[in-house]
Amino acid sequence: MKQTPDAQRVQENLRAGILTRDGFMGDDPRAFTDVIREDAEALEAVGVTVEALADRMAEFTRAGLKAAGVPVAFEGYEVVVEDYMGRIGCPFRDHRAPKRNTTATEPKERETMSWTDLSIHLIRRHGFFQGRGSPFRLEPAELARFLKLTPQKRERPAPR
């Protein structure tokens, strides 16, 4: 199927060397629209929304900003936020995010996950977790589990 001009521009922006050295797709051969669709299906399977994920990620980042560069305790995790100069543009061309990395470690499980402020935006606004092989790819179901998000109740229409 032929892509729209807007989708073609986004696909180009996702390539390595355009907005970032490594790009947003890694070695993933799928179209970004397929990545978004498959990740949405993975989240649906665990009953978590992109908004819930992005909100939780932002909570961790805000907690870590209280002592940028120094580990802080937050709800049983250790969180470190590293702030860099400048901003980075969204490949969908609707946002510029601070260059900032958040790393959260769950000490009991000895598990760590990292994300950027741009990752939070890409997930919340576009449902885009980046392509496989991308250095900042986050697996939706793994992220939901790591952040201890539980299935959200969906409102059902009232019976007639």
C-alpha cells in the first residue's frame, strides 16, 4: 500500500542520521505504522494504555529530577536522571523534548530500564516504542511489567 506524503516524511525522519545518529528504527524492516500497530496489540493484551505507561514513566523522571545525576529512591526503585544540553525533535514533527535520560533500577530483581523524554512523548502521542534494534526501543509489555502497571478497567457501554 502506498504511503501518504506525511507518512513518507515520518518514515524518512526515522532513519539513521536524519534526527539522530542511530535513528529510531534500528534494524527493523517493518514500516513504522506496522510497529505502532503491533505494539498497540501487545499493550492491549496486557490491558495497559499508552497514556498510563507515559504517565508512569514521567513520574519516574520527575522523581529523578529532584537530584539530577544522583540516584534517588522512588517507590522501591533507584532512579537516575541525566540531563544534557539541548532539545531533540520528534520525527513526527510535533514536539521538541529536552535531551534527558532516565534510568530506573528495581534492586530486588536487579532489572534496569532506561528511556528519554522523547520516548515518553513518542509513546504517549504516537504509540511508538521505536523499531527493533533501536538503542532506545522499549518492549511495551516488558515496560508495563517493569513499572508494575496492572490491567486497566475499560468502561463498558450500559446495557440497553
